[in-house]
Amino acid sequence: MTRPTVDVEAMAAGVREHSPAWVARAITLVESTRRDHQVLAQRLIAALTPDGGRSHRIGISGVPGAGKSTFIDALGSMLTAAGHRVAVLAVDPSSTRTRGSILGDKTRMARLANDPAAFVRPSPTAGTLGGVAKATREAIVVVEAAGYDIVIVETVGVGQSETAVADMVDSFLLLALARTGDQLQGIKKGILEIADVIAINKADGPHAVEAKAAARELGGALRLLRDGSSRAASVLTCSALEGTGIDEVWAQLVAHRESLGAELVERRRRQQVGWMWAMARETVLARFTTDPAVRETGRDVERRILDGSLTPARAVELLLGSYDRMTP
Ligand code: GDP
């Protein structure tokens, strides 16, 4: 049986015509790790890139349970009601390991998933962080070409995924929780440095007062931390559940992007340089580890290391030697 081939021109045209079905298929193509699909995906991205770049790209992070999906559902619905078109993508390397809570799962964003002005895409369920990040960057190009003017990239607050997301968006929002007194839960210093806006969620009912106190405390701490050398993140409170404070968070995200001014173009160019190196590293690594000569040499040197007749350093030389001989 011959596999159906992908008509890249038809796909690009379908995406430009805002067809959600074509957008979904295009993202499936950029997520595919098959070599022939990757080649087609690059043609698609090249065709769509001139139509991209017109959205406000927003990263949203927070620990599981912080209220990301509730918040995105509320924010996204508010924005589509105001005439925007909203795409939600996700970078979630944990789902590749646990297959657990998959971000961007449509059941988590009930209103938005049924909103014709919104496009919700679950995170890819396979691949390395590098691979998932690459697919998401390309998915951004796809949804922008399809006319979504607000792109939200959701990620869980673990490991390197926040940095990967910060490298693909204009503004980064951290959703945090205030619990037990003034203690802010699960906020690492690294994420405070990349957050442009911080919203203490669940500021409702009995928690409203402590959320406000936590926001004040964190706002003050951040101003000290940044020491006037760069913009301090604004800290607000909101309740995704009750829909309060969402408009203020949005206003801060818009203000952040406006404050970038001409820097935005430069920031996106710098991001592209970063993507190039990330992609180059991924590609070289993939070629090296799948190279037949490397695999054969690998089996041989592994055995010799195990029986003590070879040092790892010498084995690496042999591996690279067999790779270099096989590549032009
Ligand atoms: P996620 O894991 O970060 O996506 O968090 P969810 O959006 O799934 O929310 C986790 C739980 O917190 C759910 O039971 C929500 O109903 C609840 N939740 C989310 N936002 C709020 C909020 O603003 N206030 C309150 N009280 N609960 C909330």
C-alpha cells in the first residue's frame, strides 16, 4: 500500500483560508518525526512564514493545579468575545513520560474548545523537549498564518520547558498560588527572571486576602531582585474560577508587549538565531545516533568497554571516526 502523500501547497492554502481541519493536519505534519514528513514540514513552514509573525505570543506557566486551564479558558473566551482569534498550544515534556495530564487537553478548556474563534491543540505526546519545542515553534507559524492573532503556549512549571517556551513568546505569564500565610508555593528563582507578568490565582473566597498580601510581598521582592536594571514583572491577583482580575492580567500582558516597542522585532530575531542552533544540535544528534556505522561501532566499543579493554574517551574517538568517514 502506498502512503497518501501530503500536498504541501493545498495544505498551505487551506491554512491561509483559516480552515481548522487544515491547521490541525499541518500541525500533525510538523509534529511528525518521520524524515520524509520533516522535509515536507520544512517546505510548509517556508511557505507560511511570510504570513506569520502577526500575533501576540504569550507563554503561560504554573505548577499543576495552579489553574492554567481554567485561566486560559476564561482569558481565551474573553478575548474571542472581543473579536480576537485565539490559538492554544502546549509544551509538556512530562506527558511524554507519564502520558498523564496532557496540557491543552480539550476537556480542560470546555468553553474554548467549542468556540469557533479558538483553536486548542493538545501537546504532542512523544519526543524530547527539543523535538516538542521545535514542533511548537512551527505550530506557531501555522496558527499565525491561519489568522489567529493571539497565540497562547501553555507549559507546566517543571525543568527546562519554561525556558524553551520563554524563547518562543513575546510575553511570559506565571500563574502562582498563595497558600499557608504569605508563602508563595513552588516559585523558583529562574522563573521569576523570565516572567513578565505574575498572577496569583485563586484570589477568591477565604483566599482573597492572603493572595493580595502575597502579591504585594512578591512585587516588592521583585523590584529589589531586578535592582532597577531591567523591568520588574508586574504582580497581580485574579480568580480564574470567578473570572475576576483576568482583564487586568490581559491589560498587563498588552502593556508589556507595547513596552517592548522596537525591541520586539529584535527579540524575535534573536529567538530565531537560538532556534537555529537548537535545531542544528537536534539534527546532528539525531543523525549521529541513527547512523548505521555509528550503531555498528557503538555495539563493538560498548562490548570492549564492558570487558575493560577500552576507555570511554577512546571509544568516543572511534564513534566519531566512523561517523566522519560515513558523512561527506
Ligand atoms: P492546571 O493544572 O494548572 O491546569 O489547573 P486547573 O485549571 O485544572 O485547576 C485546578 C483546580 O483548581 C480545579 O479544580 C479548578 O476548578 C480550580 N481552580 C482554578 N482556578 C481557580 C480559581 O481562580 N479559584 C478557585 N477557588 N479554584 C480554581
